[in-house]
Amino acid sequence: MRHHGPDDTVVSAQIRRSLTTGAIAFALLLVLVVLMLFTPLFAGTVGGIGIGYVIGFLDFVLVVVAAGLYVRAQNRAETAGEIAP
């Protein structure tokens, strides 16, 4: 039988947090796709550019920002010694 130490608890909490965040992001992306495909919600234009294109672009920008924040938080946690190398 394997012994679960404090390091296992920290790692499992990080895995759970990462998977939960990823699942939420994936669900929001699916909601956005369904709204764009089956509703006229994003059918308008802003300055000659379709609202759907603007929302889609902002979605990609949000993903890049979220990934940057995640990497920054993980680097800080590793530097502070919360994550074993």
C-alpha cells in the first residue's frame, strides 16, 4: 500500500484545481459556440465587423491571458517552495 504524504495532498489539490478550471473554460467555450451557431445573439455588426468575430477574438485573448496568469501563479508557488521540484 502506498503512503500518501503532504506532497501528495498538494499535488492532488493542484491537479484538481487545474482540471476544474480547464473544465469550466471548456464548458464556457462550448456555450459560446452554441450561442453563435443557434441564436441570433451575435448577428449584429460593430464598425463593419461582425460581433461574433469580436467575441471569438476576445475569447482567444482571454485564453492567452488566463494561461499567462496560471503560469505566473505556478512560478510563484514553485519559487515559494509550495511545489516540490
